[in-house]
Amino acid sequence: MDISALGAAKKYASAKTATEPSSSQSAGEYLAGITRDFAATLQDTEETAKAAMTTGADPHALVQALAQTEMAVEAAVTVRDRVVEAYQEILRMPV
């Protein structure tokens, strides 16, 4: 029996999977972090847009910020739609 293969198998079995959620944050903390990131994205885009209008800042930065904000808003709308859909499905369940 190869000892190095046995050791590798034990380490592989004890390794944490890449998709396992970290247990250090609760769901509320995780959602609060996402909300802060979303608000920061919107604020950064607003500041970039103001700078582009007043001081003639880099137009490429403005386009990039607007695209990033558009993606964030689309993600938020998709999550909202899924939550509403799940709520409606729960309401349709017989009691």
C-alpha cells in the first residue's frame, strides 16, 4: 500500500469543499453586506457621473460605472422577482 496515496486521500476527505458556505456569517449579515455593496456601487456611479459632467472626467470610466450599476440593478430586480414568485407560490398552497 502506498502511504503517500493514503495521506492524500485523508487530506482530500477532510478538505472543505469550494461551494460550502462559510459558517462565520448569518443570513442576515450576508444580506446586509450585499445591500451595502449595492449601495456603494450606486454611490460610486453617481460620483463618477458627477465628475464626468462637471470636470470632464474619463468617459470610459463613466460607461464602465454605468454598466456595473445596470448589472447590479438587474440582479436586484431578478432577486426581487424570484422572492415575489416564491411568495405567490406559498400563497397558492392549500392549508
